Amino acid sequence: MSTERATGPTRTRRAGGARRALVLDQVVEVLAGRGYAGTRFSDVSQATGVAVSTLQGYFGSREDMLIEALQRSTSGEVAALRELAAGRTDPWERLVALVERGLATEVPVWRTLMEFWTAAAHDAELCEHAGVLATRYREPFAEAVRAGVGSGAFTPRFEAAAIVDVAVAAMDGLLYPVVLDHRASTDRAYREVVLAQLAYALGRNP
């Protein structure tokens, strides 16, 4: 993840290089399992075998370590969506792939996102990053819609931006039910309804 301001606010990076990056990935795993409030330096140290003093040297404070881990995990989801979209030229096929990827988000990632949003509600810098992330997350969907409108594959019945917002909200709506184990992220019936609504709203022309 870039540290440039254009990609959203970031916490100060410290020394550590490749080893630090590896530890940060492990922090993400601990965070997904224990939650934001329940993850301490000692928990990460136990999971990684890295001394607490070294973790403090890598990240500074516990809060900075956790927030950077949250940023890394959620930014990774955005990168995965963009890579997925880049491999498909047909606008509808691209949208279907993006929706399926979003709906099939793994539980640890959902948990991390849940912690990210909760922490963002109490941290102005992280809240700003969450806004940037949300814009970047929806952009592959918006690009696919624009491509479909431009090619004549879609004749939207509603404002295109609102259609994208509703599609993304339908995926985000699975977060708590999946994390709480009230339903599976592989629910095919839910997928079919989301895609049917999207096709109608876009006025898809087969």
C-alpha cells in the first residue's frame, strides 16, 4: 500500500523492511481472530515469535500497529477487485465476477472489515481512510457500468451511481450475518437475487 497522501491517510512507517511486512500480515490474522479491542502487543508476539520490544520498534504504538494492519487488509481487497476486473472485457461478465467476489468474501476478511469500520467510527484519520477505501472499492463496479452504458449493453433505469451504491450495499449487507454465522457467504439464492436486481436496474440487453 502506498504511503502517498493521494491513496488515503497512513500511519508513520518505521524500520523493519521485509520482515516487518511479514509480521504485519500476521498482525492482520491475529486482529481477525481477537478483534481490535482484544489484540495486544503480547498477543501478536505470541503468534509471531517477535519480541514486544521489536514490535514497538516496527510500529510504535499498539494503535498504530492495528490501524496499519486494518489498512493493509482492506486495501488488499480493493487490489483483488481491480485485478479481477482487469481480466474481463464484457461489462456484464465483469460485474458478475465482481459481485461474486464480493459476496464470497472470506470470514476473516469480513471480521477485519467489521473491526476496521468500528475503529473508524472513533478515529478521524481512519475514518478518512475508510472514505477513500469505499470510493476505491466501488470504482471497479462503476467502471464496468460505464463500459456497459458506452457499449449499449446497459440502458440504466436509474442513476448509474445509485445502482452501484445499491450493489455494493447488498454485498456489505452480508458482513454481520456471515461473521455471526447466521448465513453462509456462498448462499446462491442471495447471489441470484442481487444479480437479478442489478440486471433489471441496468436494463441489461442480452
